[in-house]
Amino acid sequence: MNQPSPSSKSAIPRTVPKAAHWGSDFNADIGQRLRALIQRQGRTLQDLAAISGLSEKTLNGLTAGKITPTINLLWKLANALGVPVGSFISARYRPGMYVLRQADRKVITSNDKQFTSRILFPYDAKRLVEFYELTIAPRHAVNSEAHVPGTLESLIVVRGQIALTVGKEPKQNLREGDAMVFEGDVPHKYHNRGSSEALLYLVMSYLNDIEG
């Protein structure tokens, strides 16, 4: 795929940031990674705005670390750039044992604050696997956009009752201990049917040719 050449307007400064770690500022980390991905693909903020549907003002705020991104924003960015969501939000992998402390947890939320996602993995583009802890507020439904082609989602319900609709497939009702695997490159919806918060664990895997 031919990438557009950068223009002087809305271009990203030609500096490649060092990989940030779990203890550093969350918004700044995401801004650094977003700038690096835009540079790597030879794009500008104008290009990304046109592809993602986000405004240049929003993208400027994100790259500057001045906006706290929601899950909704990160999904749009990941789909537009064709990368895993984890390329924005997790620490780079370092060899050896890696402990993700509760005090340093990275949690992102939806626009309405009813859905949270905690990152449970250090990111390594070669691994192409992501692990999340999800919570959904009582009676709340989460509509997820289609992820990049080839995305596979595997989840288990730890607490609560979830109705899961994937594309045009029949709705599946899942209870505690139920697990499901499905293709995440179509729109899908998680609906907490219970009166208390639902807890899920989700593994997302990608094809080998996705650039992270």
C-alpha cells in the first residue's frame, strides 16, 4: 500500500521517542507512540484525521499528551493506522520476569465511563497478542467497532452475565465461567445483562503482517 508523503502542514517533528515504561506519564506515553507510528507510516496529522474521522485538534492534543484518550479514541486510531491497540498503551517488552503492579496499572475507559480496560501485558510487536481485564457497568452495553482484519478475540466471563453479539451471528448469552472465541474484525457488542458490574478477561491476537 502506498503511503502519502508528509507535507509541511500538520507534519510531525522528526524525532523518534524512546519507549516509555509503566511508571511514566500515561498521556505522554500515548502521545509519543502515536507520533512514532505516524512517522513510521509516512503520514501527517491531516492524513490521519481524514482516515480516522477525528479532528486535527483532537489529534494534536493526543500527540502532545494533553488529552486523556478513551477506549473509543484508541480503537479509531488503531483501525486507521492498521495496528494493535496495544501499540499505544503498554510498556515495551524487556527480557526476563515482568511484574505489572496494581499501583502502576494502566486503565482506559469509554467515553461514558461505564466500560474499563486494564492492560495486562508488555507490548512487543513480534508477539501480536494482547491481554486485558475488562469491566462493564450494570445493564450497560459496549459497542465495539470492527478491529483490523484477522483479529481474533478469546474471552472468559469471570463475574456477571454477558450477552455477546458478533456481526450478524445470533446473540450468545454467557454466564460466569463461560468462554467464547470469535473474529473481532466485524462490529460486535458486549451487554452486561446483570445488576452488578461484570468482569471479563480478553485475549486479542493478530495476523503476522500487522505493523505495530
